[in-house]
Amino acid sequence: MTPIKHSFSGTIIPGNSRSEVHAHTRRRCGVSLPLFYFHIIAENTFLDDDGTHFQHDQEALAHARQMAAELVKGGAARGVIVVESEDDGGMFEVPLRTVHN
């Protein structure tokens, strides 16, 4: 494994994925809700580096659908919102074409 420098404490955390670092940070800070990242892949790509805490995958999915609806309402015709979970690195997608005004 390649060590990753943890930006908050300055300590080296063994691991090779962002999810391992975030899980370590969450345990250390006492936060129990997982982070979900909402990456927008459309005409332009926007990667979510901050993430948002949700209790369950279903809440994150509902948030992604709301984001997609807002993008479609704002004129986005094509694209997808990719949701990444910090816990297991699992991902799911919400295509903009499935959202109706």
C-alpha cells in the first residue's frame, strides 16, 4: 500500500484510496454519517471534492435526483450525476435524461 498524507493531522495513513482516508477522519472526528460525493458529468465536468453527509444511500440518491432536476430546469439536456460513497467507494448514476421538469 502507498501511504497517504492526511491533511488534517499531518500523520501518514496507510491505504491507497480516498475512502480509507475519509473513514479514518470520520472515526477520528466522531462523525457517524458517511460522505457522498456528487460528480456532475455533462458538457462540463464538476468533481465534488467536499462531499455531503447523508445517513443512507437512498437519501443520497434522492439528493442526486433533486440536483438533476435543477440542472434540467436550468437547461442541461445531457449528462449524468455520479454519486460516490466514501464508505465502500460504491457508485451509482442519475442520468439527466431520466429527469422530467
